[in-house]
Amino acid sequence: RTQVAVLPVVVHVVHNPAAPVQNIGDEQIRSQIEVLNRDFRAANPDVVKVPPVWRHLVADTMIEFRLADVDPAGAPTSGIVRTETSRREFTWDDAVKSGATGGADPWPADQYLNVWVCQLGGGLLGYAQFPGGPPHTDGVVILHSAFGTVGTATPPFDGGRTATHEIGHWLDLYHIWGDDDGACTSDDKVADTPNQARENLGSPTFPRITCDNGPNGDMFMNYMDYTDDAAMYMFTRGQATRMNACLEGTRASFLV
Ligand code: ARG
Ligand code: ZN
Ligand code: CA
């Protein structure tokens, strides 16, 4: 593809009126869209921190995001839907994705990237559904205080990178460590990301060697690791290829 793919986004803000902070403002939502458009185009200012040995792997995915301007009925929209709930918080069980369970129904998942923003329990920052799953639960869910860069966004997850990470999953990326809990036997099915033992947290120092991956070690600054927002700043070419294969395959309805 030589043309940038622009994906329409609908943000469902599901909030309890007894906790007004959950009803995040439009500015916070716009700050998140800006982060996505920087991160997916390798236009994020912190990309300069990528270690020189990996600079050639930094990828512009050619994917951008825009708040939807037409709703499913064809009417103009801001791309932001606010829904009141009586629930105190949600979790990974998808209840936030349906009006029947206190959440908000998705817009057609073959035409919109559905993003639900709400209070999440248990320290969960967000979660995503991989391509190929049921349409009525397709999309990503993000904790309001890990969404965007202003308003309720709270350090160390106030850089908008939770959505970058979860949309990576939505476009078929696996965790960079292969989810094998230190076994070094499975990886992320991407050739140019080093095999690494397990997730990294916080802000590690380069190089961090695991799974015999020296001298450069883990690519802990990759969006698909678990480091702090300020410590992650790249997708690789291999990851960009995988996301674009998803856009040309399972999610091809977005390219028309
Ligand atoms: N699903 C992950 C979690 O809830 C998201 C981690 C995102 N990492 C970040 N630095 N924002 O822990
Ligand atoms: Zn993840
Ligand atoms: Ca890899």
C-alpha cells in the first residue's frame, strides 16, 4: 500500500454519574487520537530514543485514525458516544460492550474501530479483541485514566500508549515476549523483534538480555511490551507488515 489507511473510530464513554471523572472530556479523547496518529506513523517525538542498533527497524505503519464523522445511520457525528451506567466499574468480561449489561452497543465492527472508555477494576489498563472474533464484542476497552494525555490520564500511563498497545492486538499483534512465561520457546510470530523471556515493566535499561538474545537483548521499548508509557516508542517493520496483512485480510472492510 502506498496510501495511508484511515480508520474511523467511535469512542464510547461509559460512565457512572456518581463518579463524574469517568465522563472524560472531548479534549482527552482528541489527545488520544493524536497519540495514535503519531505512534502508528513513527512521528512520535520519543522515537529518537530507539537504540541505534534498532533504528533501521522503526516502522511507519501507514495507518491513521480519525473520529468518525458519519454514524451508522448516515448522520453527522462527533464520533463520541456518552452512555450512563449504574455499574461502578467493568472488567475483561465484555459487559461494557452491550447496553443490556450496563455498557454501550458497538457500531458495526467492519466499519468502525470501537473504543470503549470506562472505569476498569483490578489494575487492568485495557484489553483488546483479536481479528476474527465475534463482531458484537470487537474493539478495544481502555481505562479512562490510561486514555489520552490530559484530563484524568494518570502517570505512568498518561502517554496514550495503552490504546496504541491494544490497537496493536486488534490488528493481530501478539505480545513481544510470546506469552510463554520465560520459556523462550514461543514468540510473537514477528521475525525482527528479538525473542524475549517475559514482559518488562517500568523503564528498563538497555541492554536487557534474556533468552540468549544478546548483545542487544529485549526490545522493551516496543509498544507490545508492558513497559511504562514513557518507556515504549516503536513498532517494527515486521509488526507493520503483520498489521497491514490483517488490514488487507480479516479487516479488509476498512480499506474500501
Ligand atoms: N493490557 C495491558 C494491561 O492492562 C496493557 C498494557 C499497556 N501498557 C502501557 N504502558 N500503557 O496491563
Ligand atoms: Zn497486551
Ligand atoms: Ca520476534
